[in-house]
Amino acid sequence: MKNRLSPQGQAPARSDIPQLQRRSFLLGSLGVAAVAALSACADQSTASSTSGSSGGSGDTSEIVVAVSALAASLNGVLDGNGISLQAFELNANLQAGLVRNPYIDDETEGCVVQDFNTYVGYVADSYDVSEDGLTYTFHMRDGYTDVEGNAITADDVVYSFERKWASESYSTASWGDFKGPDAVTKVDDMTVQIEIPSAGFGLTFLGLLANLQGHIYSKTILDANATKDDPYAMTWSAQNGGWGLGPYYMESQTADQEMVLVANPNYAYGEPEVKKVTLRVVTDAGTRASLMKSGDVILSEDILPNDQATLAEDSSLTVPVVGDPIEYVDLTLVTNKAPFNDLKVRQAFMNAIPYEQIIEEVYAGRAVLKKGNINPSTKGYTTDGIPDMVYDVDKAKSLLAEAGMDSLDFTLTVSTATQDLVNLCILIQSYAADAGFNVEVEQLSAAEFGTARSGATKQAILYRNRAQVQTPEYSCITFFKPGDDPSSPSRWSDELNDQFWDEVDAARALPDQLSDEAGEHWNAAQTIMVTAAAEIFICAIQPTQVFSNSITGWAYRSENQNDFGNFSIS
Amino acid sequence: MSTPTSGVEIVPDPQEPRKPPVVTLQAEKLTRVFGRGPSRHVAVQPLDLQIDTSTALGIVGESGSGKSTLSRLLVGLDTPTAGEVLIDGTRISQLMSTPSGMRRFRATVQYVAQDTFSSFDPRRTLRDSVATPLRVLRGVKGEEAEAEIREVLTLLQLDPGFLDRYPGQISGGQRQRFALARSLVVRPRILMCDEVVSALDVSVQGAVLNMIREYCETHSVGLGFVSHGLPATAFISSTLLVMKYGEVVEHGPTKDVIENPQHPYTRSLLDAYRRGPAEIKADSVA
Amino acid sequence: MRVLTFLKQVPVLSLVGAFALLFFVIFGGMLAPYDPERVVTGALQSPSTEHWFGTDATGMDVFSRVMAGAQIDIALALVVTVVATVAGVVLGIVIGTFESRRGLAGMAGRGITRFLDLTDAVPPLVIGVVIVGLMGATLTSLSIALALIMSPVQARLTRAEVLKVRNDAYVEAGLMAGLRPMQVTFRHVLPNSMRPAIENCSTVFGFSVIVLASLGFLGVGLNPPTPEWGNMISSGVSGVMLGSWWPVLFPALALMLAVIAAAAVAGLLTRLSRGPAAR
């Protein structure tokens, strides 16, 4: 068949990927025409060659990693739209904050996880807290420099806060009442003091410094590239590396294809062992998995759970498992309209979701049930008393009856970018039908989905979510902001919500967020939140990476990205 | 010939023993220009001429002389840029504007073009193609039509068995004669022929020419005969019109033009014929 | 290619193809042993006596979905092919007839021709996304979108043929026979200009299914879990890499067979449209 209309023209050439030949053989010419047309949509670019610096063997100081995409800008959180998984990868490797969470051992041998109960010096050498818990004093490292050898001092810290708050697209929402650069004072070259609005905010403040928000930049390098119109060199920094203080700096990039990261010789924790990391874009998840199997790359990101389960059988590969996975599947029942403005209906649906089947069938066992969204490893906090997530048709039916219905039709919206969630919808649809829910599944493109989520325009939406700052306060309230706030996708607001905020406020008033007393209030808040069923935490998903056994020091982090600076290759 | 039939109103029955009414086709300052600006090309310079039911007008010229354009203008297949074609004093543009007027004109004036592979619709039988004008223009159908068609075929020495064939299944010469048949079944009063013998085998050219001439004379049919071949044109025509670059360079009784050409172009045409191999000799078919 | 050429020469196979297409459109769903839109067992089970084509990534029965998908894909592709071809041929005839005329009709004809050239420059998926975006993703809106995507192609093919045909001498002979221009168009131009569009029907058929699937991939296709071959292929294709070939192979085979059957039917139509003399 001459496909004279093909929008993509020729199928993309993927010369040295043997699995494709096998696929071609299996499907026959026409099947391939169909598949090529489809996968051409998916793979605008894909690994054209995996030669060059080695993946699994050869020089161990240079590695190739298969990623699903690259961030369009290096500015991360400073760009309003910088909050993408790809941007987080750069946060972990190009940027460093004043403090960070140390790594501790966890379930998978050779792998570590972040300890969210502890903060240690990073760009700062150390810090201490005043008696009243309102003043944090950071002591800078002696002789510490940026990539080019310029000294990093208190001035860089002051400058970094000024630069964040000066960026129009930077959202300061997660800092709460923190006054930004006004609260940051240079005591001397080696000392900075930062005032925070309440002692209870201290833990989250450290969390923000360590993850996501608190990166320190090299004032000298950025000043050198500043212009009259762009005094903070935002335009320059979007595409050029070297101004961050992370383990790597960006050496070169080809948009949507490849980015090369080179070790920062002046890194706070010493020059990383892996000298060069090539992030290669392979848009198709199956291809990323097969590159892992063939040994063409040393690590692949964003692998589908079923593929992870298959790859786990290969003894030369590590498919990490952690005790408390952070990324979770979030089913938001939008409460600003019928039918989910009714608590009983929400609770009924909560009981109509086949949690165990989802974990087994969609996630191949690589997910765990979740109780609330505060990290269970948090000191002073337990999940005791928070209702279990159970598929219970009879309970769902009786709750629905209490709400005056024997059946309910509604639309569940999902993004096409997350195939696992599309599958999850189908499973929900099949099982919820037995409880009287007729679920229509609606797929939207990622952009449309984002708009629908922040606008709360749909009845129910399904997406993956995570709190990058794993403190109780941040996890618990970030997605439940009061009022018509776009960061609260469910717009949950009722009597239960008032009770929820009473508990949150009581917890936040306590100076030690890791105390048992605080933990009890957070537990009460979480219990109310789960009972209200405005957001249903279906399950937490295990890390999506697969990597070679030759890697040690892989760390599970709150943004689920790789800290190459901690890698050792054997 | 056949029994008299009731034809379309203005078409006189050719079987009427006495003189059928005379039909006159006239061109007045007829002009045809193609294109505009630099690509402007005058195919027919303003010219006047007249064909009536007793005329056999020969139009001769080389290819590109505008003779074919002229013939198409005369039968209403093309629209003049200026000037008029009139039939019995009525402008054909006016006649053609109504379906009934158009049909009356078509029934009176017919046109046969040189055969190409596309002279007939490849998807229709020859019977269908020949019967259509008979039905549309004269309202003759069924057995009556079949009889008339067979009569014309006999006249043209065509096997009626061919009627069930498709145009691709007969020879070019046979197709040319079928094209003539398609026009003659209409019983036109004026017949315009454009290169109708050029595609024919030399052995049958004479017979066809004779047939056309005889038919036109016996049925009082006016003839317009367009050809690049001077001998055939001279043989069949009583009046000769010589065209060059869209212009009439000579126009007069055939005999006068042949014997005493006034224009150098006419002379060169005659010379070319005399020097070249004789396609056909007028006296050989006379 | 050679297979398709062969099929075009054997009318019996054309009839078999037509029969098979109709059979699956009418009875496809009845042949499904399980509910094609429900999870019936565990995910990604390989083909067995219970699940002939295995199960997909959610645990739906692939055989049932392939059978039920026939009713959606073949029916939609047939509708699109017929609508796009009829509309395209009519449009092609109209513009082919009028575009060289003087006056308003000519201007309109030339305008439409330019517009059709323009549609060639716009990727069909973009057109589809816009239309489905405006009308929502239903079988009807998708049929309209796909017909709109496909009809310009049929129109261009027909127009090119009209430009050739209208210079054929039999068109003038038709006028000389007293037929009005419209009669000539319907009697002679139309039947002789349809062939390229009819020959292209099998391409339109196959491409409809592929575009349908691509639209699904972009999130503007039919919503899951509607059993649609293209969606089944696109959602299963990642798994093929690591051995789960059955959720992709069977719908791809079904698609291939449907296109071959459509090609066989188109072959028959082409023979008919070529005219009796050529038979």
C-alpha cells in the first residue's frame, strides 16, 4: 500500500536497535506501516546511535542514560513552566542548596534513600538555629568556589534569594509567610542569617532549601552574563550551564536529543566519580527498556512497570524497590460541582476502586497501598487510624444509596501522556461498574489536562503526583490550599475541610514538627483528608528507573530523579 | 432512403420531394483571440463567410492557421471573442441560450471531428453513442432508430455488427466513419467536417469523400470541409477559403482559386502539392 | 504490492473481500467471547485456549477486542472511504469543470483548487485534531474529520482526471448530440474521471484507520477502552520490545487483512470503472 498521505513520510530510521527488526518481522509490512505511523508520533527523535561513550562497559567515568525528554530551560523553578520531571533532573545535578538530606540505606542493596528527618550542610558547611527557632545561621565553606573557581560566599546566598524573588515567573507560594530576600542577611563573608516567620515552619524551610526551591547560584558568573535589560541573566542561564553549584554543569545540548553533563571539579562534596553523563532522549518507553536490556545505556528512566518486572528477571540489572515510594496515583474528585460535591458519593466511589488489582495488573506489583500523603517515615508521625483503601462493592453501593442514587454516570479524565493511568482508568471502569458507577474515560493531551486540573473544570481527574519537599506540612497542604486556588485541584471546601485546617494549624503552631505531639495533629489532619475522599491516593509507585548492577550509590529522591554525583561505577 | 418521419420543427424533411427550405449559416466579423497580454494569440482574424444548403465550402490551411477554430466557432462549440455566427439571420449565441434553441441548432448543424482514440466514450457501445443524437435531437427511439442507424451504416459501408462493440474494439478508419454516422443520423442541413479523411487509409479516402459529396448534394446539405490537404478539399468543395495565421488569404470559387491563385501562400500550397507525392488526385475520384 | 496487483486481477477474491468486510462489520461483535470493554482476567496473559489472542495490559481479552474493533474500524473506514470518495469526486468534477471558465464560477473553482493545494500542506492530523477538538470525539465527528481529511485527496485525483477527460473528443460529441453541459458531465465526464479516486479507495481505507489511531494517540480519538485497532496497537507497542507481542500483533494483522480486503474490493471497482472495453 502506498501511503501517500502519511503525515510523517518515512518511518524513522532506527538502525542499530535489533529489537525493531524483530518487531518488523512479527508484524509484517502493513503492521509496521501502522506501527511506524504511530510510533513516529511518539518518537519524533529517538536514539539514532548508541555508539560513542559507552553505556554498560568500557570507560566507567563516562555514562549514557536514556531519558524520555529534556527540559527546555535550565532555569528550573525560576521559569513558571519549569516544573517538569525533566527540570527536576537538572535540579538534582546542576543545582545545590544550602543544606540537603543525607542518604541512608534502604531495601535495595547498593541503593540509598533520602533521610527526610535530617538536614546536613551542602553549599553551607553547617547551620545552627536560634533558641526561639526563628533565626537560622549558615556558615559557608572555606575556600569553596564555583565551576570557574570564583569564591562562593554569603554574597552569593543573598544574591540567590534576590534573583528568585526578582523573577516574575517564580512562584513564592510554597514559602508561605517567609519574607524572601528581606529575611536574608549577610553577617560577614562566611556567615548568613535567615529569619523565618514561625518556628514550626523551620522543618519545611529546610526542606525547601534542600529540595526544589533553595538553590544557590554563582553571582560572579551570572553577573558576567547580565545585561541592562536582564540584570539577573535569566535569558542566558536558560540555555547555558556553569552557574549552579551542583555536582555537574551542562557542557552542551542538542534540543530534544541530547545533553552532556560534565563533573564539577569544585563540587561541595568533592568531584564526582562519573566525569561525564550523556542524557540521550528516547521518547518511547519500550525502546528505553530494550536499550537497557541490550546494554546500550547504563540507566533508563521512566520505564513502564510491566517492563520493569520483565527486566527485573535479568540478574545484571537493578530495578530498585523502596520502603516508602513517594510518587503516587492521585484520583481527584472535583468537589465544586455534582456529583462529587456530595461526601457520600465520594466515599462510595473510594470503595469502588480495585486497589489490589491496580497494583497487580497495572503496576505489576511495583506499587504499594498508600495511607494519606505524609511520608510514613516521618519522625513522630504514624498512619494509625487512617482508613485503609479497600475495594468493597457492598459498602460502595450502600453509600451511594445513602446519597440517594443506585447508579451514577460520570467522566474520569486522564492525560494521554500517562499510559499507565489510561490502563488504570480501564480497570477502575470495569470494577466500579459492579458498584453502580458508569465511568466514561476521557483522554486529553498533557497541556489540556494541565489546564483542566488547575481550573477544576472536570468531574474527576487522574494523575501522578509527588511532594518534593517531604515534610508533613508541605505534603499535607500543598494540594489543599483553601479557596479557589489552582494548586488545589479538588477545591475541597466544607465542614470536614474546616476541621482539617484546625488540625493543620494546631500542628503548624508547634515548634518541633518532628515531635509526637505534632505527629498526632498531622495524623488527625490526614485521617480527615482521607475520609473526605476529595483526593483518593490509589497507590504509591516504586521508582521508575532501571539500571545496570555496575552502578552503586543510586539514590531514591523526592523528585524521583538521579543524583549522578553519588554514583560509583564498578 | 427511409420513410418520412416527423422531425424537429424547423428541420425540413430531406425526403420532401420538392425543394427543402434553404438554411444559411453566416459569420459576421467573426474573431477569436486566445490569451491575454504577451501570450495573446489571434486564432481567427475578423472574417465574413456564408454557407448555405447548396454550398460546399472548403477551408484549407496549415495546422495553426485557425481553420479548426473557425469550424468550431461556426458550429457553436467555441464562443467568438467578437463578431457573430447567425443561422437564418438568428444569432446562435441567442439560440444556444435555451435548451430547445440549442437542440434546434444542433439538429440543423452537425460537426464531425478528426478521429482520435477519444472520439467515442470508451465506456459506451457504439450503438449507444450513435443513438444518442438521434434520440435527443430528433426524438427517434427503439426499432425505428435502429433501422435509421443501419441505413446510415450501410451508406458508410459499416458492418451493423459493430454497433455492439466498444470504440476501442474497431479500427481508426471505422471509428471515423462511425463519427460521420453519428452526425448523419441527425439529418443535418449543414455538415461541418474537420479533417475527416486525414486519418483514413488512402484506399478508402476517395470512397468516403465521394459518399460525403453525394450525400450532401442529394440531400441538399451544406458542407463545410476543413482540411490541410488541398486536393481533397478542392475535390469536394465548390468554394475555397485559404487561411494563414488566422487570416483569410484567398476566398473564391474553387476552380478560380486552383487555376489562378492570387496569393503567394496559395501558390506555395499548390506547388507543395504538385511537387510532393500525390495523396489523392481529384480526377482519380471524380 | 505484487499481492495487491494480483488481487485486483481476480474478481472472486474481490467478492470474498467484500463479503469478509461486511461479515465482520455486522457480526464482529457477536464473535467476541468476552465483553470487549471489561477487564476479564489478569494483565498480559499470553495466548491460550481460554484467551486465544491473550490479554492486554489491563486484562481485557484481545480476541474479543479485535472482533469488536472490526465493527468500529471497518465500519468507520468504509463510511469514510465512501463519503470521502463521493464528496471528493463531486468536488473534483465541479472544480475540474469550472476552474478554467471565465467569471464567478471560474474564480470559485480556482479558489477551491488553491484551497485543496493548501490542505495538502497541512498535516492531516492537524486537521483532525482541530475538527475533533471542535466537535468532540465521537464516531460521527471522527468520520466527518476523516472524510474531510481524505476528500481533498480524492478531489485532487478526480480534478486531474477531469482536466484530461474534458478535452476528450467525446465530450464535444456529447454536446453535438444535443446534451446540455451538465448532462455531458454526468454522462461522460463523471464516469470517465472516477477511476483514480476509486483506485485510491483502498489507500483511503487503510489510512483512515491509521489516522484514527494516531488521533487516539494524540488524545482526540475514541476514548478508552473502546476496542479500536489503532488504539490497541499504539497502546501495546511499547510492550512488544520486551516480549508482549500479542496485544499488538493481532490488531495489526486484522488491520492488514482489512486493508487487503479493501484493496480487493477497490480492485473490482477499478475494473468496473475502467470501462467495458478494457475488461
